[in-house]
Amino acid sequence: MAMRVSGLNSGLDTDAIVQELVSAYSKKTEKYEKEQTKLGWKQEIWKGLNTKVNSLYKSVGDMRFSSAYSTKKTTSSDATKATVSASGASVTGTQKLHIISTAQSGYLTGGVLNRVKPGKDKDGNDDWKVRLDTKLTDLGYGGKETSFKITTWDESKQKEVQKDIKVTSDSTMNDVLKQLQEAGLNASIDEDNGRIFLSSKTTGLHSNFQIEAATAKSVPDMDENGNVMLGADGNPLMKDIDLSDDEKAASKNLLNLLGLDSSETATNRATKIEGSDARIVLNGVEFTNNSNNFTINGLSIAVSGVTDVASDVLDAYGRIDFSKLKDDTAITLTTAVDSQGIYDKIKDFLTNYNNIINEITKLYNADSAKDYEPLTDDEKDQMSDTEIEKWETKIKDSLLRRDNSLGTLMNAMTSAMNRGITINGRDYALSSFGISTLGYLNSVKNEQNAYHIDGDEDDENTSSKEDKLMAAITEDPDTVVEYMKQLSKNLYDAIDKQMAGNDLRTRYSIYNDKELDKQYNNYTKTIKEWEEKVSDKEEYYYKQFSNMETALAKLQSQTSSLSGLLGTS
């Protein structure tokens, strides 16, 4: 902006006069800026409340279904060997559990690896440990390319899969481990103990893997003219041919040097544990699984130890001899109604509902702040930070006072909670289970819509009363759960209706967000227009005063000239 120098000839405070002349336009601009500020605050309040109502909406949406209620609770007499949880479909009572075996991964602990010549550590000293970069030649292997076979189970294809692990004397331990991993095994080397460790990635009988010396190798199948024969997929057809005795011996020797041969003839023998399924007997019936987790008639059972020694209860064919299962070794699983779980679910729901309905009630019944407007920068300079915060809070708290959308939402939610529900021909309300509001006379200000549970030890208003809710749950949990499902549906539907999208609001919005956004943008446009009007008026008045100053300057010049002429004569 160009610097203005005015009033030199007239002696007038031109800036002050111009600002006074355009003050009506400036106040109009300031008015729209304050209105936009209040609208922005209003949008922030709505957005925060909308998030909370949406959270309640999703929560009661889940509570419309039986799966939301932990109606059954099961305990295990020995949680060190079996843990258990129950769904609503589980049978109330006690059950006997025997654990014959747990699911095991196939596992191999390799024999000790020995170097025939050392490497060098960082200080240049001899290093006899076998490490990832150790070559097979350092273990004493001097043959050409050799392989051994890994056989694993492909669960997705339901068949065994074989893979050749191919190495040379220059291959490193890392090369070997990488191929074992690609074959589907967990493979690592313990450098401190000098052993390879292998395990399957799953548990169960099918997790077994086999390591064998190579006895044959696959080569392309050739026709009588020496051409490679192709299959229907265009890939070469392969056939196996026997290896020579020397090649078989080299493969066997390689396994021995790596400590991966678990056969009786191996000089550096590996120790192998076979993969196995978990086997349990529940109420006299055997169940088998490839993992330690069972789901049986609503019970989820996780086993981690055996109750009966397999060799004592299995016959020669590996079948369970049920007559040898003893009652004193069985684990008792007890299933009962989870009264406390249902109670806590209802209490949590009411706490969440109360927090939101109290906030809505407070916003709707807020005191008027008609004499308060957002502060200008000049006004803020005259106040402390605390005074500014109190001033603005007073305005913000009143922005949804008697708001139609808020009032409609509040009435919809309270009506849904008050509606009677019929179950098996009998009418119920929240009061049937000792749940009610305190009423206008007894409740704290703006908490007249909040619900309290009689006998709730955490509620000083009702803790001394009879606990009807827990009694009802204990006596007839199905009726209480059915009531809560229907109540949740009523509240869910009521909130859903308030969040229906239309021309003024988007879907899942409890307020007219589209309309407020439009109003905010209109204020931005209007403020800009009035700022331009102020600027135009300022330019106009400054130009007028500039012309006046120019005229005065000419007049003074002419007067001086005339005075000079008269003085000379």
C-alpha cells in the first residue's frame, strides 16, 4: 500500500476523518466477521457432539444382537492345562475334559557342527565357530554340486511337496538356511552352540517334515530324437534317474556334516520331534485337531498340557482306551450364566448414554448470551487471557440453546428409552429392572434425563436401594437380554432417523452440516465484499481530501505571489 501524506496544507487529521466517514462500512464488516466466528464455533460444537452420538449409535447397533452379551461364563479347574470361554450357545453345567496330547510342530535340533579349519575374528584370531558366512568346505565338504531332499505338507493343496536343497563346497551356511526357509521351514543357526534348528510353521500331524539324502535327480524327459518333451502347460516333462553310489554317498555325507541326519547310522546325529495333533476327550467323546484350540458346542478350549499319559491310555493301535481314563485326572469345565457380565454391559451402556444425553440437555438448556459477541483484537488487548477465555466460553456454551435439531434429537432419544416393550405377552420398561431417572426435582441441573440403577454401588443416589437388575438377570437372563436387544433397536432406529441424509445434511450427521457450511462460505464472500467496499470508500475520501489539499496549495501559492507584488509596489 502506498504511504499517504495528507493534511499538510489544511492542517486536518485526514486519516481520522476518513476512518470516521467509513466507520459504518467497517462496523458492518466487523458484524459479519463476528457472526462467522460464532458460526465456526457452532460447527466445532456440533462436530464434537456428532462424533459422540455416532459412537453411541454404533454401540447400540451391536447391542441389538445376542452376540453382544456375555450370557455364559465357563471356568476351568486347571487353567495351567486348559483355558476356556463360552458363547451364548454353550450348555450350562459341568463337563469333564481329558487331554491326551497337545499339538506339536515338527522340530529338529541339529548335531554339533565342526570346522576342519578356522576362520578369523575381527581381531585376526582363529575363529572355530560356525557362522552364517561359513562355507561348506570349512566343514570338510569337498564334493561338487550335491543336494538333499526336504518333504513338507502343503495344506492348501492337501498333498506332500518335495524340494531339493542344492549346494556346492562354496555354498555358505546362509545359502543352506535360505533354501530350507524357502522350502517352508523355520531355519536358523545357533552360532554359540554350533547347531542348526529347524521347525515347521504349523502344528499338527501334517506339520511333519522329512530330510533325506538324495537317491535320484530329476532330468528333462527326451524323445527318441533327443528333443525335450513338453507337457500340456508347455513346461518340460521331467523324469527321475538314479544317482551313482558316489553321488548318494556325497549327499549322505553332506547331511551328516550339517548335523541334519536323524537316522540311527548318522555319526553326527540330529534329534527330531515329530509333529502331532492335539487329542482330547470331552464328556467321553474324542476330538482331534491340528492346533491346540478347539471349538465344541459353544465352548472355546485352548489346551497347553496333558492330563493323562498317552502310553497309559492308548492301545497298541494308538486308540484311546476310555476305560483307563480316570475321573481324578480330568479337568472340570463349569459353565454358568455370567450375571455380572450382563450387568456390566447394561451399566456401561447407560453410562455412555447418560454422558451424551446430559451434554445434549446442557447445551439445549444453556443460559442466553445475547449481550456477548466475539471480541475484536483491540478488545482482547484490554483483557487478560482468563477473562478472554471466560467471555468466549459464555458464548460457545449458548450457541445451541433451544436449537431445533438438538431438541428433536433429545426428544427422539428420550422417547426411545421410555417406550414400553412386550416380551412373551408381558410389558416391560426400564423401571421393571430398577432403572429410572431421578426426576426434575431430585436430579442435578441438566441431568434429569440420565438413568440410575437401583443398588449400583458406584451411584450415591441409588446405592442403598434394592438391586432389582442383578436379581432379574440371575432369575431370568434371557428376558433381560431380550429387553435390552429391543431397547437398543429402538434407540438405534431413533438416532438413525435423525442422521438420515437430505439437502441440508449428510448421512450420519445429526445437524445440518451442509447448511452451516454454506452459511460459513456465504459469510466469507460477504466479508470480502464489505472489505472491498471499505477500501473503495477510503480511496474515494482520500482522493477528495487530496484534491482539497492540492487546491489549497495553489491558493496559498497565488496568495503569496500577490502579496509579493503588492509589497514591491
